[in-house]
Amino acid sequence: MSRRTLRLTAAVAVVSAFAVTAALATTGAKAGPAAPSVTPANLAYVNAEIAKYKKIPAFTYRASAFKARAGAGKTIFAIPIASYIPYIVQTDGRMARVAKRLGYKWIEFANQGQPSQWADGVQQAIQKKVDLIVLQGAPPPQLLVPQLAAAKAAGIPVLLTHIIDPSEPVPAGVTLAVPAPFQQAARLEADWTIKQTKGKANVLIITSNEVLPTTGIKKALSAEYAKRCGSTCTYKFVNVPVSDWATKIGTEVQSALQADPSINYIIPIYDSMAGLVVPAVKAAGKQNTVHVATYNGTPFVMDLLRAGDVVDMEVGEDLDWLGHAFMDAAMRMLTSQPLPKSKLLDEKTPLRVFDATNVAEAGTPAVVDKGYGKAYKVGYAKLWNKK
């Protein structure tokens, strides 16, 4: 098996990272034309917004400094959504590195993304009498209600990471959550398509409606098109459930391009979908007229962007930065620091827009911690070293 095949296989596997509560699931396609407007597209705004987010991000998280090593010797039990996902491997690895450096014990619970396995993980953590459970990436707490109640009864706090937007409430059953800017990423995707088409975007948006952040992402996309482009942009949502990505994304894309040859952009709202979208665009013979804008910053997609292979924009996240942020929250919990009453600790993890002009900064081939600067390492070092 070639390296490229392995990368695409891993990319397809990553879909499990987003498989959450089935209560939000729907199927089929849904059209969502932007709200009518008598005003032209606001090109000045979208150009300025993209330019702002193309810059290396600053460290803007503000919190009280504390002695992070005060919790040395305590045990963190990480339950990822699935252990084969590149995002999980990289982010957990960075968290484990920070934990080791500061004297914490780290246990990684390997699993294949099954709810029964997540439940077993919580039970094992309780049996081991660990000091903190981290639902990383993240197993949906809605599917672990009795297990999380048992953890609470055992006096073990639970940290939830990277599954809700800062604007959304924290799910029941967890002690603290660190959000991710899903909706801002969606707005930037919309802004890019408006910018590149000069206000004449016709966009196919691939979603998975059972994934917890998807509802907010769809609302953010709809609102941004209505506000920044009005009636001159059109878009259509096509839902492909996570379990059907490998078999249906390609056919949905080809069918949509055949039905509407004027489509000029595709937004797969999670970038691991791009590994299936790009071949479908090529199969339809549309690689010169249809482009992909997406979100996450997964290295193989950044490589497609650098190569000019259909993808022309990526809203990226630094997984090493995320690892530092999640460990900051974990160590604050384990050293009894004051926590928000809302249970939401927004660490201000940033986004950066990558296109052909700056994608080389992410490395060749791309790696997870290039292209974002080092301000976060300096910032967290200051926060963690209170005497």
C-alpha cells in the first residue's frame, strides 16, 4: 500500500472522531439558498476577514498563573473518540508530552470508537482510582450518562475537549469543557468562497447532521452567506451520515455536479471528507472549475492545498497548541484552581487561514505544529510557572 493510499485511508478513518449523539441525525439533501438581499456582496469585509486570519495567530488566552507542577504525580486517564484517528494520535501525543514534562502520569485508553468501549474506559478509570478523566476529541457525554454519574460519585472530575463551540452550552455530566471555534471556521469558509467568486458563489456543502457541532456550523454558514452575500450567492446542504462517508460522499458530489454544472465550490465541513471529495471532483472532470474550502488542518489536506489539487483553502488548527490548551485545563482542575461557573473554559485556541500563498509555512510535507508560530509555548510557560 502506497503512502498516499495510507494517508487517504487514515483520513477516511478520522470520520469516527465526529460520531456523536444520534439524536441530531437526519438523512438526505436539503437546499438552503441564502436570504434575498438588495445589497451586493460585501467584498471589502470578506477580503479583510481572510487577510486578518491568514496571519500567524497571537496568544490571547488570559488566565491566572499557577504552579502547574503542584499536581505532579496525579493520574490523567484519556479516553479518545478512537485511537486510529490522526488528530487523536497527534493531539494526545502532545498532551502526554506536556504531562510527562510536568510530572503527571498519563494513561491512554486505546479503543476503536465504539460507545461500549468508551463506557468500559470510564469504568476502568474508576477502578484505577485516577484523578481525572479526559473525553478527548471527544466521546459524547450524552452516550455515557450512567458511567459519568458513577465517575462523579467516585469523586473523579471529567474534562471534555474539542466538541462544542464557545457559544454552546456544556453537556451534562462533565466538570469542565474546552471548546473549539467551529462556527468561526464556518464563517471563514463562507467568506473565502464569496471572496474568490466575487460574490457569485454556488456552493455544495457536505455535512454529517448527527455530528454534534454540525447544527451550529450549518447555521453559521447560512447566516454568513445571508449577511455577506445576500441573493448573489447560493448553496445547498447535502447530508452524508458518518457511516456512509466512504460509500456516498463521492456519488453525492458527482451527482450534484452533474445536476448543477454551475457549482464552483464545495465545502466539506470536516476536512477528512476532502479525501473523498477531491477524487469525485476529478472524476466529474471539474478540477479546473470547482474548488474545495474546508476546516481542521489535517496534514494530508494541507498537502493537497500546497499541490494545488482542488483544495484551495484550509482553516487550520495547531494540534500542539490544542494539546497545550487541553493540558492547561486539566492541570487547573488537578491543582484546584478556580474554574468558570459556566463549566466552559475557552482557551482561545486560534484558527489560521491557509491558501497557496502561505501553506508552505506548514511544512513540506505538512506537519501539525508548523505555520502557527510559537507564542503559545511562551504564553503557557508563563502561566504554568508561578513560584
